Amino acid sequence: MPKNILCFNATLVVMNNLRDKAVLIKFGERLKELRTDKKLTLEQLAFAADIELSQVHRIEKGKINPTYTTLLALASGLEITVSELLAE
């Protein structure tokens, strides 16, 4: 593959990663806002959602991309719908 195509592809990957990172950070902020509005600690949400505390923490920090089943669990733990969880 020509060198200029490799550079172009690498640039697209970096741009996509930056875009994805911004989306994950925004979602993490939304999750934290919903959790604190309900006066829940990280531990309480993790217990209610039946997921690891460290996973909730990493999601709130925008470090990981939650799966659909994790979104369902978080919404259930917050006693809201997935649509409400994902609302902007």
C-alpha cells in the first residue's frame, strides 16, 4: 500500500478515536449527572445495576464504551429508560 494512503488511514483512525472519546466523555458526564441527581453513590448505582463498581467509574470517566446490555443495566439501576439515559 502506498505511503500516502497509510498516512491518510492513520489520520482517519486518530480523528475517529478523538470523536469517539468525546462521545464517551459526554455520556459519562450524563451518567454522573443522572446518578447524582438521584443522590446515588457509585457503589449504590453499581449494586442496583448489578455491575462492577470499577466499570461504572470507568464509564463515567469516558474510559470505556458500554455495551447495550450495560446500558440496560444502568438504566434499570437508575430507574429510567435507556432513551432517558441516552438523551442529550
